Amino acid sequence: MTQRRNSAHIKAQKEGKKIDQYACFFCCRQFRGNHGHHIMLYSEGGEPSVRNMVTLCPECHRDYHNGKIKLDLIRF
Ligand SMILES: [Zn+2]
Ligand SMILES: [Zn+2]
């Protein structure tokens, strides 16, 4: 179960980053190592799909989790 969820998750991350062309959702910096951030946590019913992912650069990702930036995370 955990394994399946992880591979679906990795696939969704890759697809999401490709759709965003590896550009950060917030600052638009393009970087292959950008992170895929979950809009909704699995524990809150989030699904492992591109609809639930957003691409963030490491800095914005950290700032987001530190509460420094707020994103309006509605993707579609
Ligand atoms: Zn950024
Ligand atoms: Zn995150």
C-alpha cells in the first residue's frame, strides 16, 4: 500500500513539474530541482495527482511552510 502510494506520488510530482515546465508557482524561477508541493495533505484527503500538486522552488517551498508566503493554491 505504502509503496503504491509512493510511486503514484512520485509520478504526480514529475507530471506536475513538467506541466509547470519546472517553474516555481510563486516566483517563476525555473529549476529542475524544484519541489512538488501538495496542495492538500494525504491525511486531509489529498490525492496523488497533478491536480493536487504545485511546483515550488526550494526557497519558496521553505517560506511557504514557514508561513512567510501564502499561496492561493487553486490550480484548475
Ligand atoms: Zn520560488
Ligand atoms: Zn510542501
